[in-house]
Amino acid sequence: MSVYPILQTGIAKTGVVGLLRGGTAGPEAKTLAIRADMDALPIHEMNDIEYRSQVDGKMHACGHDGHTSILLTVADILSKRRAELAGNIKFVFQPAEEQIGGAEPMVQEGAMKQVDGVIGLHLICNYEVGRVGVRSGPVFAGAHRFVLTVKGKGGHAAMPDSAVDPIVISASVIQVLQTLISRETSPFSPAVITIATIHAGTAFNIIPEEVVLQGTMRAFTKEHQDYLLRRISEVANGIATAMGGACEVGLFDGLPPCTNDPTMTELVHKAAGEAVGEDHVDAGEEVMTTGSDDMAIFLNTVPGCYFIVGAHNKAREVGNYPHHHPRFNIDEDALPIGVEVLTRAALEFLQQ
Ligand SMILES: [Zn+2]
Ligand SMILES: [Zn+2]
């Protein structure tokens, strides 16, 4: 038997995986992975707190430092109880969640090998501390970035009849894309299409050659995602062609939705109820977000549950700013709650 825990570093560049072999774990014993993302964001922190970022222009503005602290504490607690564990725990510290570049290479490099289940949490600052949200099925949306290059024919702004104006074509494309949500998507299947950037033109008297639009699409099932991606292409191409232009469609950074397994969800729900009381556990729409998370990659590899832990404290006015804001902060009372839910769920998983 090897020393404990068995540590792998440099996975997906800076990822770390620690394997804790239970003291009574046989060769057929189960393994649970617990994942925490570690990365910060390129934001200059404006908080004046003792744990403020020490690196200018880089900030933990999504709570991933909290996730890392929680998982280190869980690793410490379970390591001390190793003798009584009938299975194994893999502690997965993941880099590059925000750039959606960490989970995939970690899975490719074997982080989920011989793993039977995976759990993880996200601290949420517009969700009250003391509450835990656990829900079966899709919880974080799938996300796709798209780039539409609308091509026309440039010319003099005073003589539009001798040009094909890609700006007017783009205006129609943007309008009609919104009808995919309002007219083609069931009111019971949430989805988002946002055009977030428009770039075109050099002067007031020139019709440009092309317009580049960038946007994001969010949906909660793969079928819905596939449908909307197809329709974005069809609508953009169809309108551009009908108006005498053309459209190149590029799709990037696709992430599936985070979809929770019912059995793993039940396990985490029970642990959450024991930690904060059943009446402080939510399973409704408040657990869902149109934000995305590459935990989805782990959840697509092994059955698992991704849940949320409240980090807003209304009374103390902590956590009043949204995620990715220069004044983002968490109520640290959320940390022991995260530790307890993960630890209880891990112990329960290994006992089953
Ligand atoms: Zn984030
Ligand atoms: Zn995050």
C-alpha cells in the first residue's frame, strides 16, 4: 500500500488530485470524487478585507477560493478518519473553470478514472447563508458562444442601392434571433440568446463590407441546445441570403448543461438536511441558473451532483455584489456549511 494521500500534480497544467484510500477499502471499494475549482478572474479587487487579493488585476470574484478552502478542509477531516473509510475519496482541484479549459483536460488525463460518483458545490452570493440548494436534473445551463459574420457589399453611404448593407441585415438578424426564444421555445423550457458585441464600420459615410456579431446561447437540455444552435444558423443564413448578403456562423466553447443524477442528488439532499435542517434545503428553481459551469464535463463522465451553498448575509450586508464584480465577497459562515455537506455526503456514499 502506498502513502496517503496519493498526490498527482500538474494535471491540466496546474490541477491537483489527491487520492485517499480508505482504511477498510477492498479492491472492489467505491471511489467518490469531490471537485473544487480554484481559478481567479482578471479583475482588480475593490474590497478592503483581510483576505483581499494580493495580486493587482487578479481577484477571486467567483468564490473559487472558498471552494478550494472547503475541499482542503474536507480532505483534512477525511484523512484523519481514513481508518474507518470503506472506500476511496478523490479530491479534485481544478484549474481554469472560468475559461472553460480545466475540466476537459483533467478528465482526459484520468481524473475520473475508477470513480463511481462526483460531487461539488458553488458558493452563491445572491443566495442566503444557511441555505443549501440541491436539485435533480439540469441545474446550470449549457452554454455556447457564437460568432456571426454578416457579409454584404461595401459602398458609399449615400448610395445604398449600389451596396448590400450588412448593418441593416444584422439588425434584422438580431431581431429575429430573439423570436427563437419567444416563439419557438416552450415557455416551460428556459433558454437565452444574447448578442453581446457588434463590430462594424469605419466612418459615417461608408457602408462596411461586413458586421461581426458575438453572442451566447444558454439552454438546459442537449436537445434544446442542438435545436437552438441549428436555428441560429438557419435564421442568420436565411435572412442574410434573402437580403442579398451572406452569413458565416462560428460556434465555440460549447459546454453541456450540469445535469444531476437523481440518486446522487438524494444523497447530497440528505447530507444537506442533516447539516442545515431540512427546511433550509431548497430544490426549486432557485437552484437553477442560466450561468454555466464546466463541472458539466465531470457530470457527463460519472453520475454526480452539483449543488449550491448560500453565501449572502443580509444582516451583515456581505455578498451584496454579484459574481464577477470587483466588490464580490462571500460570508465566510458558508464555508463550514460546505465542508459539512460534502463530508456527510462522502461518508454516506462510502457506506452504501
Ligand atoms: Zn465565475
Ligand atoms: Zn464560479
